[in-house]
Amino acid sequence: MPLGDILVIKDGHKTAAAGVAEMVAENWTGEKMSLAIGAESGAGKSEIAHQVASNLFKSDLALNPHFPDELVNRCPEMEIML
């Protein structure tokens, strides 16, 4: 992660991510897909996103997680939106 955060992935994150990954895999048509995970600060969005990516990678589906903080770093004009 670019911000130096340390992810602590617990069983709850794994359970949530498994459900999301299963839903994505069932609905993926071969086209590009965006997945947004939203919740309050500290809710575990990053942990779930990384676990979803890991689960889908194991299923030969690639997912590249991005985070709002990265968008601000890449697109300063988006800072207004956040």
C-alpha cells in the first residue's frame, strides 16, 4: 500500500471478502469491471479489498485495488470531491 498502512486481515474480513469475490466471479462476463467498497473510516475496506483481490487472483481473475487516497495523489483536482 502506498501510504505505509499495515493490514491486519481477520476472519471477518476473510468472510466478507469471500462473499464479495463469489458475487464478482458469478457476475463477471469477461469485460472490465469496477468494484467499489464503501464504509466509514476504520471499517476494514482496505483489508476486504486486498482479500477480495487475493481470492479472485486464486480464481484466475485479476483485480487491482485502488484507494481514495491514491486518487488524490494521482489527481489533485479530486481532492475537492473528497
